[in-house]
Amino acid sequence: MGKLLVYLHVAVKQRAFQSLLGAGLPGITTTAVGRVADFERSLQDAPDAVLTLPVVLAAQGLTAVLHGIAKGSMEERYALVGAGTTPEPSKIASVGALDLLGRDGTNRFVRRLVGQQARVERVTKIEDLLPLLQMQRVDAVLLPARLVADLRAASRLALSVRELELMVGLPAVANTGPAGGAVLSAISKMPKDVSKLLGVDEWH
């Protein structure tokens, strides 16, 4: 019924995430990856659809045809999280962030949100952000505001949060192969608990 490539950072282990997607999308062959190099390599395997952030689709020259919606919006807020004092975006010298787009692309993405002055420290998993704060390697870390609770639950640090003004597109899907229509249809009917894991309430 079609092949789906998923490249998203979520608050569960990659293998568990792939299992949840497989159960929620019966009949669809789902491959979930968490590193940009694995994503670019998997694109060569001609998936029928690609589910990732719009900024990643755009970097690959792909167009979203199905959009994740949360609270009536196709975009969500990101937050800066620091240890102790609340981070000031304009004063952040270094920031930890998930490696969405490789070095140059991720640097551009992060600096668009927090300012050109920031040195960016990239990690590949959400759980790798916390050690950057614990070891004081960065002034703050950047992530979707909906994931702050997961960060707090895993930390004994007194975390302080500042939500940012600029919004970032929620996960979306590009149709990239002959069975793309079937994959899109399956995603639009995905169980709510699986969609929620992606930060999405519904698909349009």
C-alpha cells in the first residue's frame, strides 16, 4: 500500500516510535529515522510519501500536501530553556538544538529564531539536549514548547523557559511516489495518540 519515510524528533526512542507508527498505519511500510544523514540516504529509496517538518521538506525541494494542525494552527511555538535565569534570545551566546538540516541549515534555522549572535551546538536526540545544560556547554537549548514538559521530567535542574515569538511549521507530508495517495489517506486517519506524539491534533 505504499512506503512512508518519517524524519522527526519525538520524546520516545526511535525503535518504539517506528513500532507505534507501524501499528497506527496498517498496510504502510514505515521507516522512521532521527538523523539528517539517514534521512537523506533513505530518500534515495524512493518512498511514496515523506513526513517531516516543512522546513526540512523545503530544503529537499518537496512540497507539503497534507499538514498537521494543532490548536487550529499549522504552526507551533518553540522555546528557549535555560538553567536558572530565564534566557534572553538577544543575549544568548550559545544554544543547543536538534540537528534538523545539517550544520549550515540548522544554524540558519536556529539563528532565525534566536538571533545571528548564537553559536549552535547540534545534537541528534531530544535527550541529548539536557546534558548540554548540565555541563554548561550552552546558555540555553531550543526545542518545540510542547516538549518542555518532557525535558523538565528528566531533569533535576531548575529549568526556566521563554517561548519565542516566531512560529515553526508543524509536521507535514509530501507526496513523492505512485502510492503516495494511499499513504496520505492512512496518515489522515492515524490514531489520535500517535498524531499527538508528533504534536498534531488532526491532518488537513
